[in-house]
Amino acid sequence: MELKIAIVGGGVAGLSAAIYALRANADVTIFEQYGLGGLTASLDKIENFPSYTNVEGWQLADNMVNQAQALGLKTVYEQVVDIRKTDKGFDIITSENTYNFLSVIIATGTKHNKLGIEGDFIGRGVSYCATCDGNFYRKRPVTVAGNGNSAVNEALYLSNIASEVHVINPADTFNADEILVNRLTSSENVKVHYNCTVTALNGEDKLQSITVLDNDGKHEIPTDALFVAVGAQPALDFLRSLSVEKDKAYIKADDHMQTSVEGLFVCGDVSNGPLKQIVTACADGAKAGHYASAYCRKVSRGK
Ligand SMILES: Cc1cc2nc3c(=O)[nH]c(=O)nc-3n(C[C@H](O)[C@H](O)[C@H](O)COP(=O)(O)OP(=O)(O)OC[C@H]3O[C@@H](n4cnc5c(N)ncnc54)[C@H](O)[C@@H]3O)c2cc1C
């Protein structure tokens, strides 16, 4: 019986889907453009994944990778550029090859939004990942733009490294977990600028200051780095040929993580679930892996 399943994206959602599908005896291949573990692998401390009081992101991701690989996971390190429906299932088209599968699970997560004024400063002071680049600014002044959980997490992480952390919050409150906000606002080296937006980046070869606009007008804040954490959007650029129903740009899923296209499933941050967290991505992945395997079994029996 042919139970060939492709999973596009090797973050925690894709890995959880793989674990469930492999245990249902499916032949599972993950397509991953960078490294297995996805966004989780780049996170600092995770304090809300059940069974761990405090775990580093790479450790949690590594545990899942090892678990899936021990069950027989195959990985193709290629970027998926298109998916096409065929009479045998789906063609996965990567930058290098075309592969055929009976069922596909999309688990490509999100990509970060930009401010639109970054220009040439990306990599020369502007970053989208404090855990990746924070260490370059040890004992230097840095800034975080944003007011959600990501921005608060980034600022908290940087507060242990940088001399001072400015948080440019476009609203008068945070849109983040209260426990994290309290921790941030009580940090001695953190200054939150409310109702404030970044309007310009200044510097010669690298970032030296930012211009911000608040209720009192324009000001300049000296800073060596600007960490941009202003939300994200689903990573779906590759979905060129298939017409899949969306809900506010995220792929719409039913209770079984089935999309509007038969045999195509979705899980994790790229789906329209309301809470974008590791535990919900894993739960979505479990359902997608389970029901994609059941779908393959049903289709194979019918052949
Ligand atoms: C700063 C920050 C802090 C966070 N802290 C927490 C926390 O403390 N607790 C918590 O529960 N959650 C936290 N989150 C949220 C959590 O990280 C996400 O919910 C989770 O990582 C989503 O997993 P995913 O597998 O859906 O997507 P991702 O982890 O984004 O994985 C998607 C994968 O798909 C790959 N991919 C994308 N497009 C393609 C393509 N075309 N071809 C091949 N591969 C592709 C990507 O390379 C990536 O590896 C945080 C998020 C951020 C930004």
C-alpha cells in the first residue's frame, strides 16, 4: 500500500506531523529550505511548552528531529517552489527536482514583516532575530520595534546582553502576555517609548541612530542595532498553481487540518488557527499527520 506523504517545512509543526504519520506506517519526506527545527530552533528560552519549565529552543527542536529520524524520516534540503495536483496525487516542485506524493502537508510557518525603511541597513545594524545577532551588540545600546509577544521576547533577551534596550511601541499598551510585559517593564535597562514609530534610520556604513515620531514630535535615539519584530505573514509564496481557500491570508483548515484541496493538509503557524505557539503547532501537526495517513490509506485501497 503506497502511503507517500510530503511535508513542506521542517519546523515543529512539520516534525510533529512526521512523527504521527511515520507511526501510522507512512513513507514521509520533509522538504526544508534551511535547517530542521524551523523558528523554534532559533529561540532562546521557552517556558510554556508542557513538561518543560524552561528549555532552549534548539534543544526542543533537536529532540523532535531525533524522534522523527529514529522513526525513519527522510529529509530533502530543497526549497519548494510550487505544488501541482496530478491524477496520482501531487507534484512537489523544488528549485532542483520534481517529486510525486499521494498527500501533502503544508507546514511552512510565517515570514517576518518589514518596516519598509530598512534599506541597506539589513545586516548592518538592522536584524530580525535577537538570538541570532544579539551577541554582536554586547554592552551596546539597542532598539526593538514592535509590541507583540515576539517584540517583548526579543527585548527581554537583549536586556541581558545590551547596555540599554529601547522599545518602540506604536500603541499605548502591549499586545503580549502579561507575565512577559511585567518582566520587561520592570527591567532596569529597558525604556519603552509608547505611541511611537520609527521614521528613519541614520548612519554612515552602519546604523548609528534612529529617528522616531511620538506625540511630542520627532526625536533621534542613538542605537547600534534595531531589531524589527512587527508581526509576520504566512510563508506561501510557493503556492502558485494550487488554488487553496484562505482565511485572512492563512490557509483555512477543517478539524482534521484538511484544506479545501482533497489530500492537501496544513499545520502550524501557516494555518488559520487562532494561537500561533509551539504547542498548538505540534497539536496541528499531530492531526495533519494522522489524517493525511488515513487519507492515503483510503485512496490506496480504492485503487
Ligand atoms: C521571537 C519569538 C518568540 C517566540 N516564543 C515562543 C515561546 O516562548 N513559546 C511558544 O510556544 N511559541 C513561541 N513563538 C512562536 C513559535 O516559534 C511558532 O509558533 C512555531 O515555531 C511555529 O512552528 P511552525 O512549524 O508552524 O513554523 P516554523 O517554525 O516557522 O517552520 C517553518 C519551516 O518551513 C520552512 N519553509 C518555509 N517555506 C519553505 C519552502 N518553500 N520550502 C521548504 N521549506 C520551507 C522554513 O524554513 C521553516 O523551517 C515565538 C515566536 C517568535 C517569533
